[in-house]
Amino acid sequence: AQYLRKIAEVEIISNDTDYDKITPADILIIKTPTKDFSIDETSRIKDFVAKGGGLFLIGDHTNLFGMSKRLNTIAEPFNLKFRYDALYDLETTHLTNYDPRYNLYFPNYINSILNNYKFATSCSIKSNIFSDKIIVGNSLASELLDMSHPNFFGDLSLSEKEMFGLFEQCSAIKYGKGRVVAFSDSTTFSSYSVFMH
């Protein structure tokens, strides 16, 4: 929020009445929520998008602290879903690096200007056929949450229970006059990471 205030007016929503401050000309950013949304909040957010607002949902790996479950109460009415998994590079078993050369089947403006993107702790996103696949990671493995490990990560090694291949890491969909973007890695938006290369 402090960084965004250098380029735009920023309001922080901390209770239900604060939604009265946003207009269809605004972008509502929801990053890794740790509190449940009320039915009234989800309804107001959906109405805000339908009237032309922008909604930017930022998740992270394995439903840590219940954040993916909470984001999905907002995302699912738009046919987007944060999966309860962690993505890792199939070859190195380390962090994933997005390379737009492998995104030829999903051309869009972002991957025409983005050289690469280093994800930290990404989950995958599920969307419908009408969504824009903004970032599709290649040669990745998806490991479902494991509550017996710290931060719900498993051992990040390929097994017969895991899926591998292409995974959506950023998807967008138009809804009414507005648009929703789902992004799968909050770490790269965190204060200790946002200014790294």
C-alpha cells in the first residue's frame, strides 16, 4: 500500500462500510486474506466488478492460513479457483521461472512484454475456457498441501500422486463491465521481495 500510494490514491478496506468508498473506476486488491468474507462483502464485490470495477486477487501456496479458501469465496463466482497446491520446477525441484517463449498458445499483452518472472511460492489456478490465461507455467509439478509439514509444503519431489506439465499461474476473466485477475504468488508482492530482481 505504501508503494502504491506513490502513484495512486489508496484506501484500505477494514470493515463492511469501507466498500462504499470504491467506484467502478477503481481496482480492488485482495492479497492473502486471513479473515472470512461475509455474504454481504462477496455480493458487494461481485456487484462492483459487474459495474466496471477491477478486482486483483493475489493468493499463494497450499491454502496456508486458509487464504485460498477465503479467496475462493470471492473467485469462484467468476469461475476462477486457487488450488491447494504448491508448484515447483520439474527439473530442479526449486522455484518456478516463467518463460514466455513457452506461452505461444496463450498470447496476451503481458507475456508480449514480460521477459521472465521468478515465482517464489506459487499455487496453480483453475479457470474456465473463457478466461485469459495470462501466465501459464511450463514443466512444473503440482504438489497438494500436506498438513504434516511446515507451511503445508510436501517434500517437493515427484511422486505418482502429483500432476505435472502446464499450470495457470495468472488468469483473468471479464465479468459484466469489469475484469478479475487471479495471481498465484503473494511472496513477490511482499515488502521483503517486491524490489528484488
